[in-house]
Amino acid sequence: MTSNKSFGLKVVEARKLVTPPLSQRKLAKRLKDNGLNVTPAEVAEIEAGKRFLNCFQASVLASVLNTTVFELNSLPPFSG
């Protein structure tokens, strides 16, 4: 398992690989539309590794970013 910081960096990478790339604000809106009520500031905390996500939250985040929790939590660079 990776650290929250590594997970957060993978979230940043995945957010930028979505077509079109998502801002933190747009990601927060998509998360809210999918049942995860977070603010853009909370997205920034996730990306900085300062906010822990439970399994449900990580699953919703991965789904919105078109990836898997495994990819976000893996050690090798994100393969998108």
C-alpha cells in the first residue's frame, strides 16, 4: 500500500489524464454528482495526501477518474 501522498499524486495524474482534463472544482462536482459530497478544497487535501479516504470514497473517486482504486494505490507510475 502506498502513502496518502503517493495516492494523492496518482489522483492528480489521473485527473489530468481524463478527457478533457478536470480541474479540482470540476472533479468535486463530478464526485458530488456520484454521491460523494466534497469541496474543491477537500479535493486539494486528497491530492496533497492530507485527507484519508475510506473504501467507498476511494471507489467513487476512482470511478469518476476512469480508473481503479488499485491503480491509484499502486507503486509504479500511473499507466492511465
